[in-house]
Amino acid sequence: MKILVSLAAVGLLFLVGLLGGLGRAGEVVFGVLIPYPALVVFLGGLIYRVLSWAKAPVPFRITTTCGQEKSLPWIKQAKIDNPSGLPGVVIRMALEVLVFRSLLRNTKAKLYPAENRLAYGTSLGLWAAAMAFHWSMLVILIRHLRLALSPVPAVVTFVEKADGLLETGVPVFFVTTILFLAALVFLLGRRLLDPQVRYISLVDDYFPLLLLLGIGLSGFWLRHFAKADVVGIKELVVGLASFHPVLPAAIHPLFFGHLFLVSMLLIYFPFGKLVHMPGVFLSPTRNLANNNRRVRHVNPWDYPVKTHPYPEYEDEWREKMKAAGLPVEKA
């Protein structure tokens, strides 16, 4: 039911955008009026989430440690897994952001009843799919800058040529397009075929995967089968980027379905699980050094608390304590 609800939602969104692109009024709505509010919601929601995380007080360092901390000189320290200073934190954060180091160390367990044993292994498939998805998406976003910038920067041209190095097909098939779609299919299949993962999966897990898959498939079809007018699309996107929207007449309706899905992704991004992208930089378990034993950390929430020490307690209850036969320090 969860996957069907998500699939129906994505299909309905795409159908709305596709049908809206059949008329001139719909082209104005889905090509000009919706992208701007979607971008505002994306930026505003992202800023709100980041500020709310940044304002959350961290009274003590709660670093995640996976190795020996710095202690005695003759005990070897795990400088990356358990950094004691800023350089180690920077290296650990870079490895986390660029190569998903913690995900690479994720393990899975499998029971072999015939052999009566439990085996543990690394989830290399999940790590590889996550790497392929995230890096492919970054390259695709860079490639799409050629539609919004005029003239096109040299770095965007270089990335586009490197991505199409196989030079297969007309138009050229990009490597990241195939990796992007394959990674999404793997991640979706993992949630559907693995009983444990399927049990804990929610609509909020299926919907972004299907939404991204819909964007990727519609973009692939738009480029290789519909053969959309790239010049007209670039004219529209450049107009949107310069706040002088121009709506050419010969844009394929499929483009508006694709653009509407992208707009829905921008609106959904700050409020769903995809917002973990900026959150990793603000995670106190990652961005703090483990120097609790070397530096005293004072809790900023501490406030004066009136205490009642034992001498005052005895002064208050001395006579009753003596009457009850309890020992007292002062006669």
C-alpha cells in the first residue's frame, strides 16, 4: 500500500504537468508561475531548517567514536575515527561527505539455517548505489547549468564532455544518466525485496525515490526519444534565471511534466528526509573533536541552584533528630 500510494502520487503529479503543457495557459502556469514559488519554498525551507539546527545548543561534545581516543603517549590514537583536534575533524567530515565512510562500514547479518551460523558482511551494494546516486546527481546538476547560463562556463562544458566520453548514440548517452537510474532502481528494489527494510519503510521513504526516478526517466525520454527543442528549453530556462521569463511556442509537453516534478522535488526537499544533505555538516557527532578529557566543557544551561547542605539540614532538624535518637555532629 505504501509503494502504491507513492507511485500514484508521483504519477498524478507527472500527469498534471504533462496535461498542463498541452495548452498555452498551462504552459504559463507550469513553465513560469510554479517554478518561482517552488524555488522560494526550497530556499526558505532550507534556510529555516539550517538555522533551527544551528540554534540548537550542544552543551557537551557527543562525538561518535569508532577508535582509540588520545590518551597516553604509548597508546596509538585513531586520529580519524576519534580526532582530538580540528585537522582530524576536517578529514573525518571530508571522508563522510565525499565517500560516505560510515555507510561503507555498515554491516548486514544473514542467517544460514543449514549450517546453523550467523554471518556478518559489509553492505557494499548499498554503499555503491549511494555513491553512484549522489555523485551522478551532482554531475547532472552541473550539466544542467548549460540550460540556465549564457555563455556556458568552461567547467560545465568540460563536465558534459567527460560525462559523454563513451560517445554512444545520438544524442550522446551520458554515463551519469545510466548510473543515476540504476542506483535509484537498486535502492527502490532493496526496500521492496528486503523484508526487514520493507517492514520499516514508510511513504516518506518511497515517495522521494519514485519522484527522483520519475524525473530521471522523463528527462531521459525527453532527450533521447521525444527529441525536444533544446534551444526553446534553454530560452525558457535562461529567462527564468534572469527573471525575464520567455515562453517559446515549440516546447514538448513532456518537458512541463518533467519541470513540474522538479518543482515538486524542490518543495518537498526541505521537509523530507532528503534534507540530510546540509544536516551532516551540523551534526555534533561528526563536526566536534573528542577532547572531553583534555578540555573542561561548561554547560551553558547551568544556572544557580539553591542547595541545602547537611550542616544547614542538621541545624533545622537537630532537636527532632536528638529526640528520635539519631546521631548529630553538633550537640
